[in-house]
Amino acid sequence: TPLINAQIEAAAFHAGVEYTPSNDAASAGPSAADIKAADAMTPEDRKAMIAGMVAQLSRRLASEGGPATDWARLIDAHGVLNRPDQAAQIWLEAQQVFAGNPDALRVLLASARRAGVAQ
């Protein structure tokens, strides 16, 4: 992972994509310890943990914004949690936020399609 992370910015530059690395731990998703702890949880506790993580991501994007990949992750999460109304709402909002960025819109559209809220 460190080798890949070190090359992402250069690869994005050569692809003509503006890349801004995020040092925000909240955007990185669950840690290895979180995943290991989830394995030991009951299904109900695991579902509550996942819902909490989704809510945290949603709050962060609403208050601070974030890259299209984080918005896409939120759309995907709502799709997996069988929350099509929330996925559709995030998709609509993301289209407004990234209206001038066709690369971001492609990423978001893929997630919206996976969530079943776009064609």
C-alpha cells in the first residue's frame, strides 16, 4: 500500500487528473482493528457499527465536503444497506457538488448504478 500511495499523485498528474491526497483518517474507512473487532460481533452489533460508520461519513461530507470517492463510498454503503432513498438523495447532491467535474461524475455514476438509483 505505501508504494501505491506514493505513486498515485504522479499517476494522476500524467492522466490529467487533479489529485489531492487526504490525510483525514475518517476518509480512510475502517482500520484493520475495526474489521477484526467486527468479526467477533453479533450480526446486530455489526449492523449497528456499520450504520454508525455510514452516519459518520455522511455527517463529515455534509459539514466538510470531501472527494468524489468518499461520496461514491456513501452511495455504495446506502445501496448495500438497502437504503435506496438515501442513496438517491446523496447521488442528487453529489451531482450538484461535482457538476463541473466529469471524472468525478463518472465515479459517482458508477456507484449510483451499483446502488440501483441511476441508469
